[in-house]
Amino acid sequence: MASHDTYDVVVVGSGLGGLLSALMLAKEGMKVCVLERDKQIGGCLQTFSLQKKVFDSCVHYIGGLGDGGTLNRIFSYAGIMDKLSLKAYDANGFDRIAFGNDDTLYPQAIGKENFIEQLSPYFPGEEQALKEYLEFISQVGDHFPLYRLRNGDASEKAAYAGLPLQHTLARFSSNVKLQQVLAGNNLLYAGVPDKTPFHVHALVLESYIHSAHKVVPGSSQISKMLWKELQDMGGEVHREVSVIKLKEENGQVTYAETVDGQLFYGKQFISNIHPKKLLEMLDSNVIRPAYRNRINSLDETISTFMLNVVLQPGTVPMRHYNIYWHATQEVWAATTYKPADWPANYAAFYTEDAANPGYAESISILSYMYYSEVAEWAHTENLTANRNDRGSSYAEFKEQRSQKLLSILYQRIPDLKGNILAYSAATPLTYRDYTATPEGGMYGLQKDVTRPAETTIATRTRIPNLLQTGQNVNLHGVLGVSITAIATCAELVGMEYLLNKVNKH
């Protein structure tokens, strides 16, 4: 079966970047279609249910959605901001950082003055250091123009793009514990001390210091609403169509071919998939072998083990903050843990029970995990549209790790013990299959401050009518991906023009 409709834009992948790009271009009157290989759209915005409770697959809370926030303005332009149901986090500590057996929870608070006010009692005499740190974070944001929704010059970033994370944090204070607390929620960006650029930390954290919200009942509301807006603009989303080839002829991509032989012709193509996956389906000599080799040799960010727990009603008090726990006093150690010492860290995210206010209905726990730990089952694949059993040894592995993680959690959240109704676990293989990322990397490719040119993926490719978007371009996360979608669409409609439209909302 062949479809000979020619679209103005064909988007491969229905993650946030693909959906937002499609919607923004449909708003410009373009005929747009999105091709998604799975049944559920949204990429990292996907949700699932256990015991009729909704769980987020990846996006558990979002920064920058408060009034005046960058993401608020982008979502307002997209037409979904006023439709989202949001739950605000505790302003006096949306995240609390913990170490080892120490009962102390170090707060990271919303608002710059409040951030200092809540944290400084734990670090007497460090108020000035905290003030300078927060000022510098804002300064970094100011030098990344798109994060302020303004048109700027690449040279603005130059002074800040080369700063290493750990070394830059040490600039503000010699208090090592304070440095560790400031980097305590680095699970948000899979921080590696000698590789992760400081601006990744700064841009992510700044958005949460502005505002922190949970989407209720789950992050898939964002993708569903974007889909609805896209349909209203005449855009199409085709699900369960797996693209196997992007055919280039005479230097341009002419069509996307699916596994069942459908052809989607387009004038422009946008890839919202991992660059390594894009190269696998790109039938073109325009892309040089050296580029293919460079992309295929890049490191992925670490993956994760996730435990989703349904609680007995009315038993575990709700916490309107997340707990980030580190096994040692060194937050960076978690990326190089020894398998025997797992878990090296965790983040715990609570969801409130609407029927029992003040109590949690569920908790999701994430902990770093190497892909190599599940390599023996790497030949298996499990998708929503094509469910497969990975076998009893895999089930045993998940159960053993679940119990190990729970035993650590009981130490800090004793109420959990005896009050769990059900739980399910996800491994790096789950993330690999559901987000189509090699090795299930949490945030795609690992940024490396020592190799900026090699680890920076451009929106443009060498094929003039093929653009890229998504978490591997620019920055990951809901805010990073939304900003990247603007950068991608600006290649087709103009940056100044597009930003003027966004800023009117």
C-alpha cells in the first residue's frame, strides 16, 4: 500500500519535540503529519497504569510552568497551558537532598530569596555564596537567548558553554557538602562531574527554582492536548507505523517508508528520534562516513531502574516534594557504582490520593542502572503494540532489584513497609524499547564539555530538507525539548517571526 499524498512536513517520532514542531508548523498553514511506531504517542511523556493508578514513565515533574515562565509561554502559544491540570510542589523545598544514613533533608526551594532562606540554616555563613551562585545561574540563562525566548547570537553562549560542572560549582564555596547539595538532584540531567557542562545544570535548576509542578493525572496529558490542537489545525498523527527508511534522491529526502510498505512523501522532514536511529534509516550518500562514525561512537547518558509502587489507601503521608538520596557523601559516585553496591542513589516521587487527601496513592522510585546489567536480555523487545515476555530469569532479576531498592527506601520511609498493594519495575531495556534510545539512556547522548563540537547535535543536517529535534539536540527535558522545537521550526519560518508569535502569549 502506498500513500502518494505529499505533505509540507513529515515528522518522524511523536515525542514532545515532534508534536510541538508539528503543531507550530501546522499553525503556519502547513500540511503536517506525524509518524509514530508505537500505540501511545508522546515519547518520554507516556504514562501507564497499575491497579488503576496512573504512573509517569519518565516525566514526573516540570519546571518553568509558573506565570511568566518560559515553558508557560511556549505552552500558552501551543494552546494547552490553560487546559493542563497542575499540582504545585512545596515552595520551601520542591526537592530534598539526602545522604547515606543521615536523616537530614537539605531543601531546594522555589524563588531565589527563598532558596537562600531555606538552605542557609544548614550552611551558616554561606548566604553570600548562595546569592552569587543563583546570580550566576541567571547570568548563564541570560546568555542562552532561546531560554529567554529572544533571538540571539551563538557567540553569547561561548563564555559559558565551556564551563565544567563540578569545577564551576566549587567556585562559589569551598564547602564540599554545599556543593554536593547544589548538585544533589543531578539525576535530572545524569550529571558526570568532568563531562557535564555547567550550563546544563544551570538551565535545568533555574527552571525549577522558578516553579515546580506535577501534571495531574500524568504527563501524557501534554501529548494528548498537543495532539488535539494539531488535529484542530488539520495535522495528522499516524500511530503504529514504523518508519524503516528515509529515502534521499538528488540530495533531498523524498519519502518515509514504513515497515508495511506505506510511503509518506514530504517537502520537509523532521526527525524526532535518536540521531543513531536516524542514521540507521537514512538511505543517503550525502551523510559522510566520518559523520556516521562520530555519531555512532558517542556515549549515551546512564540508564535507570524504576520501581512504581501502589500504596494501601490512607497509610503513607503525602510529601509535596521529591527525595534525592545518595548512598555516599559524593553525589557523582552514582554514575560509576559497582553493581554489587547498587543502588547508589534514588529519586522518590509521590502522587497524592485524591480520595484521601494528605496521603500518597503511589510512589515512583528511580535509580541509576547500567545497560550492561541487563545485557543478557538485550536481544528481546517489548512494546505496547507488541508485548513479549523476556523470561523467568529477567523477572527474577527485576524482583531481586526491587526488593533491594525497597529495603533502602524503608530506612527513610518506614511507613512503606507492609503498606504496598502492588509494584512493577522497569529496567534500561524498558526505556530502550519505549523511547527508542540506544541502551535506554535517560537523556540521550552524553554532553561532554571537553568535546563540545563532537557532542553537539545541530538542528540542521547535511540534507537540506531534513531537520532534527528532540532531547539530543540542544538540551533534554520538557523545557529543553520545547525550546529545541522552536529552534527546529525557526529553520523553516524564521526565528524572529516565530519568537514574536510565541511572545504574544
